[in-house]
Amino acid sequence: MGGGGRLVVPKGRWVTGSFNLTSNFTLYLEEGAVILGSQDPKEWPLIEPLPSYGRGRERPGGRHISLLHANGVENVVITGQNGSIDGRGGMWWELWWNRTLEHTRDSSTNICIEDCYIESGDDLVAVKSGWDQFGTSVARPSSNIVIRRLSGTTPTCSGVGIGSEMSGGVSDVLVEDLHVRDSAAAVRIKTDRGRGGYITNITIRGVAMERVRVPIRFSRGANDHPDEAYDRSALPRVACIEISNVVGVGIEKAPVLEGLEGARFEGICMRNVSLRGIPPPAEWRCEYVAGEAVDVFPTPCEVFRRGGSGCARGGRTPG
């Protein structure tokens, strides 16, 4: 591994375009330090699309480089004393509304994200691993990921989202001590036909949520594809999902758990879950799923009350 070193950002507001992170590197923000993304589009050149996507995520072609950019690196730490990183994404939303945004993200392993507060118009943290046939061909999974002591708000998306681009596989993910408020969802798993791949061995524990529309949403329906050459018979495997110690208030709707015909989501195991504020009849939406539920309110679908369906873990929990 090359690279190495430590960059200390002192107190102040520092405007910058993209810069590269290298292996064995620490970015440290002192108290009062703020990194601000430049508002000049020239600071964000187009680079090649990720091999596991085959094209830009929203449009064909390349992708704009990210504020903190890293490719093929190891042992990178971003930390500090309550400093801030503000990408100032308003400019990009304006460009997207004008149909010019090209941006995506992809596979990582051995990742720890902790002690962060995030405000976003997308998922606070998204775990992805390739898009349809490009993702299965590259076969570079996301695995051994820890997300803990994360709080924030996202009015249109989820606190932690897995997928929908997961064709290279996602496994061994731990989410704990998650606090989500004023958001569309707290935790979400997204996939669909044509994705292939797998999402397995996911542990979600210690979640607090306030004023969240749909607290837990595992669903199909991500029916976007890079081109018409995707394999329509490629079905994802979703299994071994543990959810425990969840408290929600001001919740608008009951959880949604919808697998795929021919690819049931299995081993969804819920314990000690309390979701308050849902207006009657507070009915869960469940289809093509299996698992068990213990001490869960409101009362889940019958398939979870029967229990005894694949809740033994097939892997390990990162920590």
C-alpha cells in the first residue's frame, strides 16, 4: 500500500473542490473546522463510470468526482473534534432538476462509520455494490461494515439504506445506535428482479426514531436498469436480517416487508420493537417474506407470528 500521512484542518471555513484520499491516511478536522464543497462546476470534472455500474447512475456516460475521493485505498480515517464537512449539494440538485447530474457510488469492505450527524436529501448512509449485469460481472461485494451512533434527518429517504444497486452482494453489516427523525424511513432494503446478488447477515439494533413515515421498509420495486441487456431472470437473495431494540414515536405507517415471487426474503427476525403513533388499523404490508417476531408492536403479519423460519445466522456480525 502506498501513500500515508495525516492532514489536519484547523478552525475556519475552507472551500475546496475534490481531493483524493490515499491509503494509510487520516483526515482530521479540528473543532470549528468546516470543509465546504466548491460551487464552481469546473472543480468537479467527469471521470470514468464505475466498472460495476457500466455507466453513470442517473444518465449514460461518466460521473462527477466526489468531494472526498478514494479508489482502491485501504486504512483511511476521517475523524476530528466535531468539525463539519458540507458538500453544499444545493447546486447539484439544481443541475439534476435540469437533467445534467451524473453521479454514483459503489462497493467497499472493512468500513466503520460512527459518531456522525448527517442532514441529506438522500439516504444518510447507503450501502451499494454494483448495478445489474455490470455488478455481477465485477463481483465486488460490500462487506464487514459497521455503522453506529449515527443521527440525522432525510425528508425523502432513509437513515440507512441497503441497495438497490447490490448486484455484487452485501453482507455482514452492523447498524447500531441509529437515531432518525423527520424522515421517510429509518432503515430500508431495496432490490428487484434483474439485480441478482445477495443481501445477507444484516444486524440492526438500538434504533430510535421520531416522526418517520415508514419505519422499516424492505421492498422490491427498484425497477431501473443500466440498459436493456440486464438479465430479467436474475433474482436477488435476501436473508438473515436481525432487527432488535427499536423505539419509534410519531410513526405514520406500519412497516412494509415485500419480497419477490420466487425470491422470498427469509430470516427476517424482529425482537423488542415498539412503533407508536400509527393510526388504526396499523396493518403491516407483507408479501413473499418469512421470519419471526417477538415483543413487536403493532402486531406484525401472521407469517411473523408463526415464527420458526430461518432466523439462525449464517455468518458473523462485524464489530
